[in-house]
Amino acid sequence: MRARLSKFALAAALALLGAVAPVEAWSPWHEAVLFGGPAPAAFGFYNFTGRNLPHWKAALAAVAAGSHNAKVLLVGDSTTDGYGAESTASQDRANSWPTQLAGLFKPPTPAGWQSFIGDGPGAMPTTSLDARVTSNFSQNTGLPSVGGAFMQATSAATFSFTPATSCDTFDVYATDYPGSGTLNANLDGGTNTAINENGSSSMTTTTITGSLGPHTLNVSWASGGTTNLLGVDCYNSAQKQIMLWNAGWWGSFASDWDSSTYFFNPLPAIEYLAPSLTIIDLTINDWNSATNLTTYTNELQAIISAAQQSGDVILMSGNPTNQSASAATQATYDNAVKALAYADGIPFIDIYNLLGANWTTLNNEGLMYDTDHPEAALYSRIAGYVYQALKPGFRSAQ
């Protein structure tokens, strides 16, 4: 195995040259025969060798066999969150690319977006983007975890989550820390289950079950000290599926995710959640702020390493923007992410170039909401690219 420093040296060199190494090809004819319909475009997909997503391959097989769910964690910024998808902000999450991706999967490997995780501490909190959530919990902006800030309560407050589909099982993720208080959780106002967070510095999962059907999960502060709620997942226990966790964190940089001081920070929390696949899309805020490239790739590497404790990783670049970063700067960061993918032996989806590397063209087509964020139609296009890459046996031609 190459040393980490030599890996970053290779990544930096390739980024400056805009070069990539060749990998084994898979012809368009093979793709058309395998999946039916037109062959996928080779352009924009790098290092999909057919061998570097073993956990994802096994997870898909398990879902198809009805063995267990496959958890996919989507690490990103506001463009993963879905901001800009609708003029009514509360509908943005419903039209984000992760949600639209869920709709593309069909049996025997269905997918769902029945999760809520984090509440990014930026200018637009996740709860205002998600019509499924009502809450008067506050944001613990100084102590981030996966997806941003915890939802926090220190006195009477209620968080309610109404998924868009029928579920019979809810997993509630919280912290377990000395001096913390207790939460009560119930389905539809029924019997409470106590979640005592006064524990031993760890994450905790509480499972609440009911009959299969539409439900609202209510979580409220009950007693004691501060309580922290990281997220909620719900599912039909009889139907195995791909569970897409949208952990979009408004305004986040790679450095925000590269944090492991406390057990609930993003890196240890990613390891706790143990996704089968993590897709990382953290570019636009770093290129807009001109983060040092070596620092940036080191921070991405830390996220990759945490995610690889349980599963596979795919890197993505963001959509073209029209803020402070020039097209040349955006291309430099895009090449840096691509080079890191090759250095690590993991796949890369070049969304930046798949979308034409030109914000003005996209904006003239009515596909951009503002200088940074797509409209729903462009999120749909991104979802299609990701779906193509996640198909069983997909290989890139590069």
C-alpha cells in the first residue's frame, strides 16, 4: 500500500495536469445488453472498474434477496440537501437529487428517502427545507455531527417527523452522555418510550415499532439536562430496500466533516451509522472560498477513511457555480477530486463536466435557482447520473 503522503503527491500532480490513469473498459454494447435500452454515456464516470464497490454489490444482492437493508449515506452541502428545488422551501427536500434518486430504483431493489438526519447550522436549517418535519428543537451549532448540528432540547420542546410512506419501524439516533436528560418518543401520540441520554459518551439507537401504515413520530424533551437528537430512520421491516440518507449540510466545507474530537462528531458518527456506501459531494463551498488544495484533499481523505470502515465510497464533484470561483478554479478542484479518486482506487462521478462546466448555459436553460443551486429539473439530471453509476456491474469506459 502506498503511503498517504505519496498518495496526496500523486493526487496533486494529476490535478495540476488534469490527467487521469486509464482503467479497464466496458463497452457501450455490453451496457446496453446488461441493462436494456440505450447504453450509458462513458464521459463523466471515472474509475468504475467493476471491482472497487464490493460492499455495494453485496448490499444490492442482500436487498434483492430480502436479507437486509442497504444504507447509503449522502455526504454533501446544500446542493445535496436540495436547496433551490422549489420556490416553496419546505418542498426542497422532496425534490432534491437524493429523493429523486430514490424514485428511480424499482423492485427487487427499491429505495426510499424515509430518513431525517442532522440539521445543518447554516443560514437555512434542514427543518425549513423538509415538509415532513415540524420542530421547536433548537440547533446545537457548536457541536456538529453527520449532517450538521444536532436537534437539541433543554426544556419542553417537540420534534415531529411524518414520513412520506408507510412504516412499521422507527430508529431514533441520539447521544449518550453523562449529565444529559431524557427524551420521550411515541407514534401518533401513543405510549411513550423513554430515551435516557445520561450515559457513557457514545451514540445510541432506540427502535420504536407499530403496525404498518402512515405514522408521525413525536420526540419531546422529558426531564433532566440537555438532550440531542441526531436523526430518525423509518422503514417497513418486511420489505428490504436501499435506504438513502440525505445528510446535506448547508454551507459545509470538507473541513466541517473532518472532525473527530468528540464521539458524536462527523467522522465517528459515520463509523457508527456504518453505511454500505457513502457518496461524497463537497466541492462548491471549498472552491468558492479557495481552500488550499492540499488541505482540501487531506480533509476529503479523512472522510473517505471513516466511510471505508463499513463500506465503499464514491466521490462526486458539484454543479458549476457563478459565485467567486472562476471556471478555471472550479476545474482545478474538480481535477483534484478526480485525482484523489484514482489515488484511492475509488470511483468518481464528474458532475461538474457532465453538466457542461458552464453555469451560464445552465442558467439560460432555466436550470439554476441562483449562483450555486440547481432547480428541481437539474437535480433530476444529477439523480439520473448517480443512478446510472449505482447499477449492478456498472463500469466506466475511462
